[in-house]
Amino acid sequence: MASDFDPRFDPAFQRGFDGPVEHVEASPATQLPTLRGNPFIPALWITAAVFTIAGVAGQYLATFLDSSPTASSATQEYVLPSVLIALSPWLFAAGLALGVAMLVIHALRWRPAD
């Protein structure tokens, strides 16, 4: 019967096990997945910073273009400021929301050092 056990898993949790159950202390690295090995965490922090900075810069540029002397083309005079004014608050809000979400993820995964 012992040959029917899958060697990849603990025999105590497989059908047909009759032996004593030993308590094994799990290391902190195996208790919860850590954020260190996740490549998306730094990418999300960078994305949050880029969105926030782009939102502020876009609003500043839209205000500068709107109050500057007449531009050389209709695109620079009307279209670009309108697009920037429309998108900048959304970029800023998305960057802040992503930053808060990342803080929540870090807070949920935090464990004190042993």
C-alpha cells in the first residue's frame, strides 16, 4: 500500500495512510507567498508613479498651452489642451488608486520578523 502514495505530497494527506502524524513547522517563506519574488510588484509601483506624474504634468501642460499666446496650429491650440484636460485627472486618480492598492497588498502580506 505504501507504494501507492504519491512521493510529491505528504503521505499523511493521502488515502490509505495509517501511520502517526508528525507536526512539521513550516518556514515563513512557505506559509504565504512573498512579494519579493513577484515581478509585477515593482512594475505596478513604477506604473503608479508614472500615472501620477503624467496626470500632474498633463494638467500643467494643458494649463500652459491654454494660457499661452496663439499656437502655430489648431491642434496645439484646441485639440491638445482639450485632450490633456480630459485625461489628466483620470491618470492622476488611477496612479493614486494603484499606489493605495499596492500599499494594501503590502500591508496584507506583511509578517513580523521572527
